Amino acid sequence: MTKRTFHVFVPWIVNGGADYYLVDLLQRVHNHFIVRIYSQGQLDKSVLSGLEYTSCSIADQEAFVKMLDTIAKDQRNIILIHGSSLAYSNISLLKKVGSVIDVLHNDSHLGHITSSIAAQTYISHWIVANKIIKKSLMKHNISKDKITLMNYVPFIESARSSSNQDNHRINTAKKCTNLIFVGRISEEKCPLLTVNLIDQLYSILPNERFHMSIIGDGPLRYNLERRIAESQHTSCFTLHGFLARTLISSHLLNSHFLVNLSTCEGSPLTFAEALCLGLPIFTLAAGGNSPLIDENYNSYISDNIKMMAIQLTSCIPKYNVENYLNMAQNARNTYVRFSTLSKKAFDSALDIFSSL
């Protein structure tokens, strides 16, 4: 029997958690379906590595309509949308050529959920990365039967940290506590708060040494560089810019805590990597964290930066070695538990796709 075709509409696929969420989903179904990706921008082939697919650029409306005429000849299509503005604006046309599935990884008002809700009449099913997105959709009269929750915890190929790595972290903490921020340098990730956090830490422990590594790039980079330059603790920051995921893992291994300051988290790839590598997490109370974050077990949740600084100073490894080692092991245990559950959730996607 001829395989059905997955027509996947994306603005781009780059090196971010949302893209890995989509690609992992496609990896799990591509043995059963033909995957064709339509992109308005860049396709990072390293992220797509191992996936059998063909691709096509649809940079404008004319190219989009021409593509629709081609795929309309097959009435067994499945349309998968992941943030494509062209797909949302032509949703009624897409519905005519196949069943439409929308993949959502966060519920930020800056994200795609607004377009998705507006297009709900034409969407057959939603795949969402966390419970918060599911609740948001249901508030807009979308039936829970049309929503599938797939918490994403990726398989991490890099070596997991061991007791030797934990001991290395304990030793390096005698000289300096290393913090790491990983994410897009944009409004919703709140990167400028890294400066506030370092200031707060020094106000509590002025004789300690802290260092903040910042990995990522984006529209607020200039603002962040200026804030750091104006800070009293300029030497405490290193801006690495964009890095490949393999390099990010090495930086996580050499840090003591992951710091998350964003207002929303959808498919937290970096959370999973940190936990896999035995790295405790400090996070603001952001949406989407709940599947992986277990407060006082592998992480701390703070209402504001001042509270985060107070909590963090109480966990510095050189002052509380036993507590730090326990949290590191708890982090690894969390990753193992949720990666198993995540695999089961993704495997169930085949039943959904086959029923459409």
C-alpha cells in the first residue's frame, strides 16, 4: 500500500527546542509516512539529520498556491502546521487538500496559538507540548478530544554526567559559582534579567565569585551587551552567541546551575539536557515548566529575581555539598523517568495520524 504524505509547513527549522520537538515527532512517524517539508526560511540540516524527507521553499503566496495545486491531486494528505504564517493565512485552502494538524509548543501571546485559535474551524487535531497549552485551547471551546498532549523530553546522545563530573563541579565551586543561561536573546526569554540576578547575588554575598555564561543570539543582543557594560560586574559575564547543541552540552557540564528567566517555556530542550547532565535548575514561575521541574528536588521556582538570588545562595556547592549532590542525582533521575514517558506519548501519535 502506498504511504500517505505528511506535508509539513514551517517558517524555518533552526537549532531551537521547538524545532527539535517537531523533528522528533517526524522521526517517529517517517517510517510510516512520506515527509515533505515546506519552509519560508532556513532549514538547519544538522537538526534534520537522520530524517528522511524532501523539502520545498515557499517564500511567497504565489509559490504557496502553486504548491497547493500539486498536492491537491492526492486526497490522502496530512497537513502539519508548525508556526507557518502562510499556512495559517491559507488554512481554508489547506483543509481542502487534507486533514490539518497543528503542533504548538507554547502558549505565549507572541507565539502561534493566537493564529491557531482563529483557524480552529479548519484544524482537525492539535498536538501540544504541555498542559498549559491544552488548557488555553479548551478555554476557546476546542474539544479536549481533539488535543493530544505530548510532553517532550528528547533523547540526549551526549555522555551523562557521573559522580566524577559532580566532584569536578564541587571542586570548581570552591573558586567560583558558574551559572548558565541558554536561550534566544529576545523579549520573552528576559535575558537582561541575568544582570539583575548577578547584582542581587553580590548584594547578598559580596565576597563570593559568580560567573554567568550566556548562550544564544537574538534581537536584544545589543541591549544585553550595553546592560552588561554598564554593570558593576562586567567581568562576570561571557556572551558566547549562538552555539551548536554539542557545544552547549560541554558548557552545561562545566556549570553549577542552569538559570531560566523566560515568561513562557514550551518544549524545554535545555531543561532536559541540564537534567540529563545532573545540573540543578533555577527558574522563574514560567508556563510549561511543570513536566520536568520538581521544586526542591531537582530545581527551585522563584517568583522574582531577588527570591531566586536568595535561593541560589543557599545552594552554593561549597557551602552545602550534600544537598548539591542530591539535587544532581535527582536531576538525572527525572530525565530518565520522563524520557520514557515521552517516548510512549510520541509513539501514540501514529494512532492519531492513521485515524485522520
